[in-house]
Amino acid sequence: MSNHTGTHAPHILPMQLYLGVGAALLFLTVVTVVVAQIPLGGWNLVVALTIASIKALLVASFFMHLYYDHKLYFIIFAIGVLTLSVFIVLTMFDTLERGAVYDIKARPINPKAAMYDKPSFQGQGAAVHGDTTKAGGFAAPIDSGTTKHDSAGQAKPSGH
Amino acid sequence: MHNTAGGHPAHLQHHFSDSEQQASASKLGMWLFLLTEMLLFGGLFAAYSIYRAWNPEMFYEAHKQLNVQLGMINTIVLITSSVTMALAIRSIQLNKRKIAVRFLIATLLFAAVFLVIKYFEYSHKFHLGQLPGKYYTFTGLQGANPHIFFSIYFMMTGLHGIHVIGGMGLIGWMLSRTTRNHFSPEYYTPLEMTGLYWHLVDLIWIFLFPLLYLIG
């Protein structure tokens, strides 16, 4: 039984739907730019990510047809989102709380990099000067003990 | 229209029982590929989260060096290209090949506009020395480690840009195949898969734009 005409399980969506979703995406783009100009502290990131997630959901549901397709494709998509969330959230637990366990000393990957000789890096406490040859002597610019508290509101995982 | 040979459409591979099974298999493979793409970018999103959490002030100061207008125009361009891509597939579903060709050309043009704008953004940053890691020579930013922001900026937008270039190659190929009458309402799987890929590229930019350009 080969049904040649109905082979592709066609869900031909109306033109207006595509244009409507496109318009909604453009509108949300403008909204996210406008909201970003209003200082809301840590909420700026929350609002920006919420709007981005709504836009992503619109693209995935209608342009990528997940809303109409077999559930299996949505499950694959959801597994991706979930895996990434777990990956990023657990990483953040580690990197943000590490300072509570032991003293963190960030080391430059290459302490002799030309970057550290640039004027912009002088006198910031972050610089390793040319005469320092051992990475171990590097003073950490990242003191998670102090940044931990400041960044708590902004350190949300980026989601997708 | 069916290109039948012994009762089977020409596009149907012998190891599938029917066209529907073949199309579902393709789509499953494509979604698994898109899953790996999400995880590929996910590593960079994780790096972004870690460094932004460690350096919130630096990220805020450094992001002001990006041009929000250009970023917003590029977002609009990419969303519009996603709409034209979806409409190209819709046109093939309705057997309107010539209209599909026009939508594919439009998609290709929008992708090119995106890259041209990106080129101007990049060349401006190259000129100022706002470059990744040890190549960073810009002196206009105070505070520690602004080069980290630009490392992440260039890696994320760069990987995305490579995907846009790859997408243009695919769309160009699909454009050529559509003009050569390879697709019909019965068979347009390659076009549909290209569409899925292109929408994912759009989807990733939807997150990159606020995270890089709109740090509150």
C-alpha cells in the first residue's frame, strides 16, 4: 500500500500563520531591545532570556513544525534543551561556589602572552609582567569569594 | 508527476517501504544532528555563563562596545530570512516552483546581508584591537580581563557565522535543485531539512543577540 499523494503527511500551514509568527518575532525583538534600556538590575537578564525563549518556542513550534509533527521530534528537541540546562546549571553550582571550599587562584593560560605587556593591562593587579616567568606567581583577578555575591542575580544559566 | 518506475516514485530508496517512512527517517536523522548542534553551541553558552558570573561588571562595560543597532538589524534580517525559508517550503508543498525559487533567492540575499553587516562589525573591532585573548590591544576599557568578553563574543558569533555560511551553501544547492525541478509536493525532503537547519541557525542567534548585545 503506497499512497503517493499523501506521502509526506503534509501540514501546509496558511501563509498568514507564517507572516503572523514572523511579525510576532520582530515585535518581540523590538520589545527586548527597548526593555534592555530600562535598568532592572538582575531582572534584565531574566526578561531578556524569557523573551528569547518565547521567540525560540515560536520558531521551533511553527517554522520547524514541532507543534504539528510527530511527538518524537519534539522529544529530541526537549532532550537537547534539558541536557543543556543540566549541563549549565550544574557547572554554575560548581564555578560559583568553588570559592567557599578553597581559595581560587586563576592562572593565565600563557603568562608570557604579549597581551599582558599592553598598557590596558598595567596596574590592574591582573597583569603578569614580562619578567614573571612562572604561572604560579599570578595574582587572581577572579576572586570568587567577592564576586560570588555580586553576581548572584545575574548568574542565571543561559538556558538553551 | 510521480516519476513512477515499477510503481515506485523515483525518489524512493529501495530500503524504505514507502515515501513516508523515508521522509520520517530523514527527519529523525536531521533532528539528531540538530541536537548535536545545540550541544556544540551549548559548550559556548556554558563558557559565557561561567565568565559572565565571574566578571559581571566587565561584561557590562565590554558589551557597550557592541553596536545594538547593527545587532538588532541583523536579528530582523535573520528572522525575515527564516520566514522566507518557511514560505519557500510552503510554495513547494503547493507545487508553486517559481515562487519557491524566489523565496529561496530572498533567503540567500538576507543571509548575505547578515554576513555583510557582521563583516562591518568585525572589521571595526579588528581596527580597534578588540580581539580575543592575547590579541586584545584595545585600551578604552577599564577593569580586569575585558579580552575574555571579546574571546567569547568572537567564538560565539564566529561559530554562528560559519553556520550562516554553511547554510548559504545549502540554500544555494537547494535553489539549484529547485530550478532543476527536483522537488514536488510528493518529495521535498532535502528542502525541508535545509529549512530545519536554517531555523536552528536563527534560533541560536535569537539567544546570542540579547546575551551579547543587551546586557542590562
